[in-house]
Amino acid sequence: MRNGTITRFILLGLTDDPELQVLIFIFLFLTYTLSITGNLTIIILTFVDPHLKTPMYFFLKNFSFLEISFTFAIIPRYLYSIATGDNVITYNACVIQVFFTDLCGVSEFFLLAAMSYDRYVAICKPLHYVIIMSNSVCRILNICCWAAGLCIIIPPLSLGLNLKFCDSNIIDHFGCDAFPLVKISCSDTRFMEWTVIICAILTLNMTLTCVVLSYAYIIKTNFRFPSVQQRKKAYSTCSSHMIVVSITYGTCIFIDMNPTAKEKVTINKVVSLLSTSIIPLINPFIYTLWNKQVKQAFKDSIKKMAFLSKD
């Protein structure tokens, strides 16, 4: 985004109705607080509990960190806007917000693919699991997820930095987002729009292919298990991840691939709000409700804190 004469943008938010703004503030404050609490709890548990030192929980810890970073880049700024009435955001702050939200969002898809591969190795190659998914391999995969996210967002972000804003500085959104910024630009944005579409399709195709192939082999292997109990155990280790994958990809496809959603800005804003508030909130609960080890680790931690408080 070329600075030019415009150095600030005005965020319209979701509504200008004061009563609705109060409700939105309460809703976002509660969901944001619970989301941060839930994801921080998972991170802390994976650090302190010796039973959660496996590759699966290493990736879950990093996934929770991504969720915290993603929501932190958007929600606090919008809460501040509602509370103070200050809807002005500087050019530099807008660029930074776009960078971090896109980086965390794209990296999350690659991390979900890495988590799918981890489940594939655990179920389909259990005897080689410790060797294949060693600590060094897990760290490399995690770094690759961040690097892939960075490589994906650099081309459209570089083009976005050259956009000119002549007449309007009003962003019809609650945060700095690529689509509303393109709408108010006076530059020719066709090449940038195609770049964004290609990068989005590339990200979805690469990560979704990895996810689908991993689970296809998992299902194939599962049918070979002789007992029903073994099959249930295999599915139980994947169920939470499958739910999170379905929600994340479903939301992304609706926002990025549905043309009607782009034409109806209100729908786009509402879905974006849900993806930055509700989804980061429910993910920790999905992983804990379907995971006995996490629930047991949480109970053990509560017991330890209760014991220490008595002393």
C-alpha cells in the first residue's frame, strides 16, 4: 500500500448502533478471554505434563500459539475501537495487522497438514513413529509451516504495498483486510486479485491434499484392524483434529471461494468475525473434550495446585 496522501484509515466496524456495539463488545470480550485462556491452558499443560511430550501435543501447542497470535492481531484493536470510539488506524498499523493475520492464517493451514501427517504416521506406521517423528523432525516441520506461510503471503503483500489510495480511506470492515482495501484503492488491482486467488488456491490445494491423503490411508489402515476396539481407538485420536480441519477449511472456502460472500460485505464481515472469535474459542474445547490425556493432565494440574495451596 503506497502511502501517498492517505496516512490513516477509518474502520467502519460491524455496526454504528450503540446498543449493538455494547452487545458485540461483551460478546467479543468474553470469547477472546476464553479463547486466550483455553489456548494458554493447552500450551502450559504441554510444557508441564510429562505425558504430553509427544509430537501430537508439540503440534497442538504450536497450533494454540498460532490461534492466540491470530486473534491478538485483530480482536484487541476492535475492542479498543468500540470502547473509545476511535475507529482510526494508521497506515503502518494497518499494514502490520494485514501481515500478521495473513501469516498466522496461512501458517495454520500448513500446520493442520503437518498434524494430519503426524496422525498418519502414528496409525499407519506405529513401529517407526518415534524414529520418523523425532524431535528434530517436528521442529523442522513447524519451521517449514511458518516459512511456507511467509512465502505464500509475500507476493500479494508486495503488490499490496504499491496500491494507491486517492479518494476514500474508509474500510468497510472491523479490521484491515485485503478485500476491503482493494475495494477502496484507485490502482488497477486485477493482477493483485489474481495473485491472491492463486495463492489461496495453492495453499488450499497443497494442505488439503496432504490432509485428505493422510486420512485416506488412516481409514484404509483402520479397516485392517482385527478388533472394533482398535478401530475406535484409532478414530478417537483423529476425531478432534478432523473436526477442527472441517471447521477451518469450511470457513476459509466460504470466505475466499464463494463469490456471493464477496459481493455481500456484511456476510463476509460476520463470517470473518466468527473465524476470529468463535473458532479460536471452540478449538481448545474440541481438543480437550475428545482427548483423555489432555483432560487427565488438566485434572492432575488442578490437583497439584489445590495441594500446593493447602501447604
